[in-house]
Amino acid sequence: MNRRQFLAGGLRGAGLVALGGLACDSERPRTGFLGLMERANERFQRALFRPDRLAPELPQEDETPEGEFPAYFISPRVPIAPAGWALTVRGLAARPLTLSLDDLRRLPGTSIRVRHHCVEGWSAVASWQGVRLSEVARLAGIDPRARHVEFRSFDSGYWSSWDLESALHPQTILAYGMNGAPLRPEYGAPLRLYSAVKLGYKMVKYLTEVAFLPSKGGGYWEDRGYEWYAGV
Amino acid sequence: MARPKQPWIVRITHWVNVVLLAIMAGSGLRILGAYPKLGPVGEEYGWYPLQGVEPPAVLTLGGWLAGARHWHFAFAWLFVANALAYAAYLAASGEWRRRLFLPRRDLVNAAGTFLYYLRLRRAPPPQDGIYNGLQRLAYTGVLAIAPLLVLSGLAIYKPVQLPRLTALLGGYDAARVIHLLALLAIALFTLVHVVQVLLHFRTLVEMTAGGRAQEDVP
């Protein structure tokens, strides 16, 4: 390739960027060139992901001091669970489930203490007690056509959708406890999603529903422009 | 073989890098602004003097956190590709010999040039090739920072899926510090570089038009 060909190719590329809807729009960053690169980055992240790679378990002394672990919700006040709360598990499942908190506590439990990574850049550590989502998926008998999982909440419609592989990771759990105590309302009581392999905004709190679906959904922050895959 | 002082691949990758580095720095500073502290929550590092200070908006790109993140992760690949094209050219053409800092050739000259800048020496030492020793040291140093910038960025982006890299850099929060310090080092280099270029305007012409053919190409 000589200099002339190189420059001609570069000019053609720049023309395409200018004309072909490949603009960079900060207000709508999931469209245009930025959106194209988000999809490339999703492929990169999926290629890096290993279902059996575990985030390091941290010692208790690494836990963030009580009360300093940030607590985010979108409702104007801390959402409180409605009376008779239960989790619905539905979608491409042989046995759709309705699980009360007691039902969930009777399932084989687990506890993880891993670093939490927020999209804003901070990290914090807590231990989380609950049941693996893979265990709930097994009980519900999910169908091989299920490729994505949607999580809904009673926090003013906050929701998210995940790839199935991350949802079935052994460190992705439905948590009802934090640092050995029952989950408090500001951290997502009675039940929240917790995972070592996603950014914080993917971990829906105040859960009402888990749906195993064939296609990709959106989410509260995803629909506003944040990355969909958001793995760490 | 005669070759201009700045061959065309060097000129193109240099100016592309100026644009890409500006995009990466601006979007990176906007991302930092979403949580302008260093250290895990509740254990912020005491030595960092700018805890809680947001970078000035005029230096940032992307408008908001999601916008800046998309800019950063989109253009990071172009930044890496451009750097690799430059590195491959340097290696394949032999240009590295007249550009990189080779201690046996350049150390004494670099020290002499430094003393000259400090006005502790009346005349600069005689220059060997296209750059003096201190220039070679600065250019090689900033090239060495680039991999650190990229690797620390990858560790922050994928701390769980790249566990060995993240551990090597001291963990997620340490990698964030390294990423910011690498940017600071490049910013300091750029500041000195721009002042020097303005003082020696011919170099700007050469980096744009190529400059006269040199017979000392290795």
C-alpha cells in the first residue's frame, strides 16, 4: 500500500463516518459509531467470559464499614416490599415458580464476599447470603431456547436484562442477606440480585420477577444510554 | 537509503494519536468526574490531594457518564491500533535505532543536554542523528507509559475476567491510580513537548511535511 492509497482509504472512511449514520452522539451513545463499538465490546467481553472463573473471595476485614456501602434506588423514598411479597419465576421454564422469602431460605444457600464494581468507578465489599440463580433456574426447568434473563422490581419500574451465561455464573445469586444479617430495605430487601461478574446497575434490587427469555431486553439505565452487557 | 526526518507513517500516526489521546483523556476525565476519589469506599487514599475534586468540565468529553464511557471504550481500540501500527513500523523499518534511547549512545548526551537546559553548561553537546539524547529519553519514556496506560485501563474495565493482570497491578483501585498517574505523566510530557516545539518551530513543519531527506538512516 502506498501513501496515496492509504490516504484515499482514510478519506473514504471519514466520509462514511460523516454520512452513514456513524456519528458519535454523546446524548444517544448506544447509536451510531459509539453503538457499533458497544456491540464490538460486548463480543470482546463475551469472549473473555469464563463460566467457571470465580472472582476472588475476600477476607472479612476487607468489608466496607457498616453504613458506608452506597445504597442506590430510583424511587424518591426507600422502596418497601408490598404485603404478601413473592418472587415470580417465569418465561421459558417447564415449572414456573412463585417463591416466598421462606421458600427461598429453604433452598440450598450460599454466601459470597467479593468486590463490588460500580459504573461510577467506586468499589466496595460486602458479603451476600442467598441462593444461586442457577439453582432457581434448575428448579424451574429452563428451556434451552432461553438465552436472556429479565429482572423486574417494585422500585418504580427499575429493571434490567442479562445474558444467560452471566446469570447462571456460580457467583450470581438472589440475595436475602448482607454481611450475615437480613437484607435491609436500602440495600434491596426483601430480595436483590447480586453478582461478581456485572457492574452494580445490572444487579436489580427489590426483585419481583425473574423471566427466562429468548431475546435481549433493555433496562432502566440501559434504555437511557448505559452499556447493556456491563460485565467486569 | 534516504528517508525524510519524519517518514509518512510516523507523521500520520503522530497526528492521529494527538486526536485519539485528546478523546481518551477528555472522556477519561469525565468518567473520573462520576466518582472523583481514589481508593475503595470508606478507605479513600489519604495521599491523593484531589479527593472529591471533579476535573474541570472544559477538559472533559462525552457530556455525561454513559456518553463518556462509550467514547472511551470505542476509541480505546483505535488508540491501541494506531500505537501498534507505529510500533510495527518502528521495528520493521529500523527507525527505532535513530529514535529510541540507547543508553550507550545517548546517556552522556542526555545528561549534557540536561545541564545545558539548566544553564549549567554553555553549549549543548553535539547531536548524534535526528534527536539529542534527552529527546530520545523523553520520547522513549512516553512510549513506555503507553502500555501501562492500556493495561491499567483493561484491568479497570475487566477486573474479574482479567484476574492476573488486575492482581499484578495491585487490584482494581490500585489500577485506577496507575491509570490516572499514567495520564498525568503523558500530560506533563505533552506540556513540555508543546513548549519545545513552539521554541523550535522547524520540528512542527517536519512532523507535518516530513523534512529534508536524511542520509543517516540505519
